[in-house]
Amino acid sequence: MMFSQDTLDRVIVVVAKTLGIQDRAHTLEATTELFGSLPELDSMSVVALSVNLEREFDFEIDDEDFTGEVFDSVGTLAAYVEQNKQTQG
């Protein structure tokens, strides 16, 4: 997984704000699993999270990228964002 610290930090902020867990943002790190460990993350919040990431990083998430692999952990999400903001930016 390759991503900058800035991207990781910004992804953490977006995840925390989207899920309403800003008070626990300090506990999120690259290895934090998303599905299963964050009960706030359900199918509707995945859509909201995607929209918020698109706005924050100014790129579009392709429908076929809505996979468990991309949303496995904060780190896999940050790596996906890093790759796509460079490709589309």
C-alpha cells in the first residue's frame, strides 16, 4: 500500500466526519479495518463516504471500484485515493 501521510490524514478526517465519529478519529490508523470494526459503516454510509472522498480529493470513484478490497481498511482506502487522485488529477 502506497500513500502519503497527508492522504492518510485526510482520509481519516473524511471517514470520521462521514461516520460521525470525530471523537474517535485519533484511534483510526492505516491498519484500522472498516467493515466489521466500525458499526457505523453500512451500505448507505459507504455511498456517503465515497461522495465525501470525491469532493475532498477532486476525483470520481468508478462504480466497479466499490469492492470490499478498496474499503477493507483505512490504508487500502488511502492507497486507492492516492492512486486515483494522481491518475485523474
